[in-house]
Amino acid sequence: MTPMIDIGPVDAIPLRGSRSVTLDGQNIAVFRTGDDRIFALVNRCPHKHGPLSEGIIHGHAVACPLHNWRISLETGEALGADKGCTPTVAVQVEAGRILLAAPIRVAA
């Protein structure tokens, strides 16, 4: 079983908001959707490597702040006509705390 890392309370992230954390040298974007679900992705758009944590959340997708690519929070896949994928990070919520799996290392 992959060890999970406690990164803090769910309430530290506003609804439709995000924050970034560094785990094992990898920058991770953690999102809280309007329906109070938590998702985590490597904080890098597959297009121009924009910081997804600075994007706007729409449902279960985030718009990259650089070129407005929409990325699925569930799969990391670019939506619409765009092609590319951002690695997802496994998330659990226990007793109001966000737990993340150590991310897979992504080449720069």
C-alpha cells in the first residue's frame, strides 16, 4: 500500500479553490471543487507547463492560466480538441484531513 501524506485540513482550501504543495521535490496542485470533492494533479499543464493551481475550476476541470486549456481533475487529460495529460495524484480524505500519495516523478 502506498503511504499517504497528510497535507492539512480540507477547510484550508476554499470551495472552487486550490493550493500547491511540494512532495518529494514534486509540485502538486490540490483542488477543492464546488461539490466539495478533492483532487490532486502534478502542478503543470501538459501544454506550456502553466501552474494549474493558479487556474479557474469549472466543475471537475481546471483551466490553465496560460492558454486556457481545460484539464480534467479526475483523469488529468486535456479536454476538448486539446491533447495531453497531467499525472494525477491519489487522494483520500479522512476525518476532514487531506491525504496524498507520494507522486510519480515527472521529468522537467
